[in-house]
Amino acid sequence: MTTPPPFDPQLAIALRDEHERVVTSLSPDEIPALRARAEHPDAEVLTLGGRLTLRALTVPGPAGAPDVPVVLVRPTDATGPVPLILHLHGGGMVTGNAREDMVPVTELAVAAGCAVASVEYRLAPEHPYPAAVEDAYAALVWLTRHAEDLGLDAGCVVVEGMSAGGGLAAAAALLARDRGGPALAGQMLLCPMLDDRNDSASGTQMVGLGVWDRTANETGWAAYLGGRAGGPDVPPYAAPARATDLTGLPPAFIDVGSAETFRDEDVSYAARLWACGGVAELHVWPGGFHGFDNLAPTAELSQEARAARARWLRRILSRQADVAGAAPTGTALAGTARTGTALTGSEPSDRSPSMEDAR
């Protein structure tokens, strides 16, 4: 069936009224123009008027690669270590920056008493796989190693991202499991970009409609994976839907719209987590297009989606705190570490980063 599901009425109005901000299809030659539209909110916006303190960090990158810029916000009135959300921005692997879609995450952070570290990972096609995921993992490892100095709780870290960032968050969770890396409290995957094969029924339904259709998705995956996209040898750390084993992963929150390209691959990922004995909370928002709550934050469906994320985050952090209180010192609190797996890249160094207080 190729008949698309309807858009939520309030969201349909937003699509019409905000059409200049909407990216439905995307060809490779349109990437530079899309990048030129990127927003860079200032410190006043990112800190919600001073409720958070912002620092610009540069942390060691993967071996042989450049350092990784990270934007860190932390509750201004916090007196001790706070949980951390590692945020990975969206943009189809080809655009976006650490600040552009950070405000909804900082709002979550204030509500839950968390810090947020947003990673400026390298973009494709200039930097194909594994650049982006290795940058994300390097930042995760360094931040947890230096958590005490930064006022962070290394035992309570959630990886989070939207769209391409959601796919990178899922990939970072897989890397942390397989490299014996940081134990994660959870993974929040918001309309994640998981499957390079781009052949789902929802992708076919939504061609030319809504936000980020099958053509745009093909452009993003081709930029990141080149000729490997859709082929037989794509690793799970590039496209998490390719993973054959989803055991030992932290609890997942997955949400997606019913009227978007990623619907079916995201539903399938949740089902496979359950089939592997994992924990996942899945929301399919009726009539939601890709990233609907960013385009229409005041719509009823958007408010419900954001409230569901906040409830899940508070619940995960509360449970993690309970486990931490009962666990012996040095016990891994989430996930199952695996060792001996040969992977691309290596652990980042322990050298200190440069830090600059944001003006």
C-alpha cells in the first residue's frame, strides 16, 4: 500500500505556514544551501536565560582525527554531580551543528536536573563513516572519564539524538557495549535514522511529502557511506538497523511519527530490542511528520511527545539512582560490556581539553 497516513490537523497547518523551513527532498547539490540555513543560538537562548551555565569545550578526538568541539550546559544552581545527556544533533549526516537543535534538550535538562553535552561531530560527505560516530564515542568516553572535574555523574549518562543524531546515539550505545565502554543509563532515540537500505513501506508512502522523504534519506546515507549504502557490508555502527544482536543495551526510548519515512524502521528496532530481551518504550505519534515538535512546538501532539520524553527521562534517572545506591563501588550499572571485538577507531586520549567559558 502506498496511500500515506494523514497529518495531524495542527501539524498540517504548520507544514503549510512554515514551508520555507521544511526540507522534504534533498539532492547532493543542495547540501551547501541547506548548511547555509543552519542556526547558531547564543548562550542566552541555550541557557534558558541563565538557568544553565554554558561552557565550550574541545575534547580529544579519535586517534589520528581532529579534536571534537562540545557545548556543555549544566544547571547553574547544582551543588553536586548531575546526570548527563549526551546530545547528538540531527541533519541527515550532512548538516547541523551542536547548538542548532539543542534548546528542546536543555528544556528537558532543566526539568530533570541534568547537564547536556552536545557534540559537534564531523559531517559527510567530507567526512564519511566512521567520522561522526567515532567523534560521538570519543566525546562520550572523555566526558565520563573527566566527569568529576565537570560536575557530572559518570554513572548516570543517557545518549540522545534526533534523526541522524538518533541513529548516532543508537550506534554509540552499540559501541559502548562492544568496546566495554561507559555504562549507559539509557538511550533516547527521537525519530532516529537507523537503516541505510531505505526500502521500508513508510518510506514509499511518504515520497514527496512531509519532512525528509526517501530521496533526502538516500542523499544522506550516500554521503555518509558512499557506494556501500544499501549494500551487504554495512556495519551496525554505521546503520544500527543492521545489528543482528541487540542484547545488553541500555533501556531505550524511541518515538516517531506515523506520517514519516522512519516510522517502520524505528518500530522494527523497538520490536527487535524486545525480542532480544531488552527494554524499550515506543511511541508512534499519530499524524506526526519527521521532527514535528521542532517545527510546531505548541501543537498538542508536540506537547504530548515532549511530556512523554520528560517522564521517561525522570523515570530512568530515578531508577538509575536507586541502582547506584544499592550497587557496590565500581559496579557497572547499565548495559553489558563486551571485550575483544575488533572495531574501527580507538579510545580517545586522557589529555586535558581546552575549555572556554561561553560569552
